[in-house]
Amino acid sequence: MILRAPRSMQGRLFALSLLATLVALLIAAWGIAGVLERFVIAGIDQRLDAEIALLASAVDGNGDIDRARIEARRGVLQSGGGWRWRIETPRGAMGSADLPTLPDGPPGPPGLHGPREDQRDGPDVMGGPDREPRAIDGQTEQGVRLHARRYTIVTGSGPVTITAAAPRRVIARPIRDAIVPLLIVLAMLGIVLTVAAWVQLRLGLRPLRQLRDAVAAIRAGRVDRVDEDQPTELQPLAAELNALAADNEAALASARMAAANLAHALKTPVATLALAVRDDPDRARQVARIDATIRHHLGRARDGHAGTRVATPLAPAVAALVHVVERLHADRHVTIDAAIPADLAVRLDAHDLDEIVGNLIDNAARHAESAVRIVAAREDRVVRLSVIDDGPGIAAADRQRATDPGVRLDERGDGHGFGLAIVRDLVALHGGTLSLDAATGGGLVVTVNLPAALS
């Protein structure tokens, strides 16, 4: 199973914060447990060293054990519960019979420097090769783990080894008793830190969400710039967004001016043409439609906006265009089927919608073998409209080029190669997208994403 990083910035930052918190708490738990273990072992070592000192006081300079002295102090020695001790001399041994032979370990920390003078019997000076007791770990034949301390002193008859041992459970028990509440405290601390990280991220990323909403407001036409009163890190981004919006507005104004100039230039020829065809009703209607389109673009250029607050129902517009295209291609016997939900509306004015959908249906009918299908559905803030034909389609390598002005991939029939280019430009003007794909079973699918009407 492969773990994937969250797609959102907030999710990634929170995951990193959670991971860092978890690692920090684990390191803290490991460090505290280690310190606690050393502290407990040091306490046990002190008790074992005290026993060794007590036992060493019962050994005289000749290596003989004063058994009466040990019996007199047996109540002070640890006994039972797994505690063990043993004195081994060249002349014999005394102590716990089940204390196994344990390997020598390294010298322990400073604690016992041999028996004190007041614990020695006689004037003989006793000393050993080790200035400190050695720490030893091992286990009995029954599998009981032991922690021991060993000290060697030199007597007149040879070295005397004194060993005192405690069961490892007396070390593990207090550690276990302390680690459980420690883990609870660390878990509570982890929860607090996690909640704090989440709140910090929510508050820290709030300006980004506000900036996103401001950009959406620009696209919807409610405002024309974002507020540059942002945190220091976001001020350059806000300034660049405003500069981009200003550049787009300037480019759009230039395009509108060009459209207005073109509309003005066509007014007189269209009026002359209208006079010439006034006796032909069909041609007169087409000329009237051309004149209405020119007036629309001229009026929109004067208004200075692309009609972002309008809502045009999609189904009636498509039905009217289907009727017109069927008449234009009546000789080809192409069936055009439109499945458009009645409640769909787009944020385009009627003339722009007719220009976009009309070009798409006409282009599909021109290249279809027998059928054209039109489907539409709303996806969030977008209306996805697809026109599918069963024609020869367009090769994947040529689809991008097919939307360039004046490009005709099929030289048969009429047309000038501007239909898809006009659609692409108009869709882009309204913040939408155009895509060309292969249809299932052959043919072409042309899809436009248009802004849905504000609900």
C-alpha cells in the first residue's frame, strides 16, 4: 500500500506537522525512559554497593569470613524476592547457593571505594584491582534475569570476590509504573499540539482562501481587482494578480475596439445588401440576422463588458439552432439529436451562445455521416456541452491545429476554416475551454466548458 501526500497545501502542512510532532514525542518518550532507567539502576546500584560494603566488613585481612558478624547483620541484608549475595574466598564461600557464575562487566560509576576503615576487622589494609564495583547482568538457570554488582578485594590468602544481585524486575517495575502515566501525558500533549497545528494552519492559510475568493469575484464580474492589503508574503502575489487583471482588461478593450471598428465598417455594406434582397424573404431574414449580430457586437463593445451577469437558457437556444442547421443541410439527411436538461442556463448572452453552439452544430453536421448528438450537463460552476458526430474525426496530431483561424483539414465542401477558431475565442473570452477528442465508435467529440448561470 503506497501512501500518497495530500493534494491540498493545508493537508500536506498538517501531515508534516503531525509527523514532526509524533517523531518529537517518540524521541522524548525514548529519552525520558532512558533517563528514568538510568536513575532507577543507579538507585539499585547504591543498595547493592551498600550490601557489598556490609559484606566486605565481615572479611578480615587473611580472607576469613566473620560469619557471626554476617548473621548479626542479616536483617540489614536484602533477602528474598530474588535478591542474592555471595562471598567467595580461597578458603570457601558463603551466601546464596543459586547465584549463578556471572561474567565480569565494566567498572561501574563511582560509588564504593572498598570497605571503609571502620568496616574492616584489624589493621590489614585491603584493596582490590578495581577501585569501583563492576556492574554485571545475567540470569539464573531458571531464567530469572539479574542485575548484580561485584567487588574484588585482596587479602593475605588471595582475592576475595563479593557479589550482590537484584532481580531485573525490581528495575522494570518502577519504570513500567512511571512510563504509563508518562505516555498518557505525552499523548495528551500530542493531541494539544495537533489541535494547535490545525488551528494555526486554518488561520495561517485564511488569507489564501480570501485571495482565491477575490479572484473568483473578478471572474464573476463582481469586482475588478483584489485587495492588496495582504500579509507580507502575499502582497507581491496580490499585486501581480491586479497587474494581470489590468493587462487582460486592456487586451479585452483593444479587442472590443477592433470589433466596434469592424462593425462600423460593415454597417453600410449590410444596409446596401438588405436593400438588394428585400424582395427575397429568406435572404432578407439572413441579412437581418447579420445586421443584428453586428449591432450586438457594436453595442457590447460600447458597454465594455462581456455580459457576465446574464443567464441564457441552453435548451431553447440549442433547439432553435438545430432547426436552422437541419434546414441548411437538408440535402445530406443528417439527424441531429439534442438532449439538453430544461433547467440548464449559461452565463452568456444569447448572441454569443448562438455563435458558439451554432458553429459547433454546423461543423458537426458538415462532417457527419448520418447523425449528430448534443449532450449537456452541469458540473459545479461549469456547463459541459458536447457535440458528437459520426464522421471521419480528426487525428490527434491535428486537433490543436484545427482550432487555428483559416485552417481547413477537409477541403471538401464549403467553409472557410474559421468556425472552431471563432468558438475557441468566444469561449476563452468567457473563461471557458474548448477540447477535441475522438468519439466512441469513430467521429469527433467537441466539448466546451461554459460558465454556469449564477444560482
